[in-house]
Amino acid sequence: MNTKRLSSTLEEALSKQMNVELYQSHTYLAYGIWASDNGYAGISNFLFRHSQEEREHAIKFMQYILNRGGKPTVTALASAPGDPQNLTDCFNKVFQHEVENTEKIYRLVELAFDEKDWATWNFLQWFVKEQIEEETLAMDLIDKLKIAGGDKASDESLFTLDKTLGETPDDADLARDATSENP
Ligand code: FEO
């Protein structure tokens, strides 16, 4: 009996996204290595933690496909992007990667909607919310660096920024959780 509850199109698209998330993990790992090599221990810690989070995203896709009777495929990954030129470039690229990933998630949502696969549509809503957080987190990185003085930041403010990012939580505050007491 065929117990697969996913169309072949969605199975393939979700499997592709699992590999995209693994590539995101690869990318954050590479940027974390670059940051560590440049003496930014806190920033590299932040990026390494994020690399782990991306792997967890991949695992969610893997598990969902398996739960629905499908079979994901682990493919070869491209090399990680090259080293950023500086911290501004690094944080801008992080933001850009997240926006590109959001667009991929939106295409999956559209696909699930078109197929009226509400289980997959519902599963993907977790990622829609997660991408709001990821983009907010990336915007925060850019803002914090700007406040520290951008590429012209003094060693002292870079030291403080590095320390702050090493301790920064992995999740961003979402608008839906804001209250008038805690906006
Ligand atoms: Fe898994 Fe940063 O998106």
C-alpha cells in the first residue's frame, strides 16, 4: 500500500530545502571560522551557534518528509562562500542569505497552497515565523555594528561589540509578542 502523503513535487522541493539549510549551516560555519581567525571570539561564537541552528532546520525538513512517508536525499554541497572583506560585509551577507532563504520558504508555502497540502502548509508556517526572527537578528547585527562605528569602529567599541554578540540570545523578539509594558 502506498503510504506516502506528499506529492513527488513537494517531496523533492522539501528535500532540496533540507540541503539549502545544510548549506546555510556550512556558510555560518565558514563565517565563524573567518571571525575567529580575525580575533572576534564572541562573533565567531554567535556564528557557530547559528550554524548549529541551521543544521536543526535541516533536521526538521528531514523529519517532516520521513513522517509523511517520503524520503529526503542528502546531496553534495557547494563550497561555502569566500571570506567576507570585513565585519560590515560579513553582517550584510548574513542578512542577504537570510532574505534569500525566506524567499525559498515562501515559494514552498506557495507550492503547498497550490496543491492544497494543508499539512505541509502548516508545517512551513514554523519556518515563516523563524525567518522573521532570523532577518531581525541579522538586522540587529548590522545596527549594532553601525552604532559601534562600522568599519571605522575603535578597537574598544569592537571589543565591546564582540563581547555583546558572544552573549546575545539566539532568538529575536517578535512583534507578535510585544506588549505596551514590554514593546
Ligand atoms: Fe534556516 Fe537562517 O534559515
